[in-house]
Amino acid sequence: MSHSRKTQGFSTECPPSPAEHDRTPIQF
């Protein structure tokens, strides 16, 4: 779980909502 990577590629990997990605595990 790299926060730096999530911050850079949040548009592709993590959902647009910070609260959503916080409650949703980044396994995709």
C-alpha cells in the first residue's frame, strides 16, 4: 500500500472520492 502511488495514480486505480478509497480496500 503506497500512499505516494495512490496519490499519483488515484484517477486510474483509486476512486475519485477520498472517503470512498479510505473505506474501500485498494486491491484492484
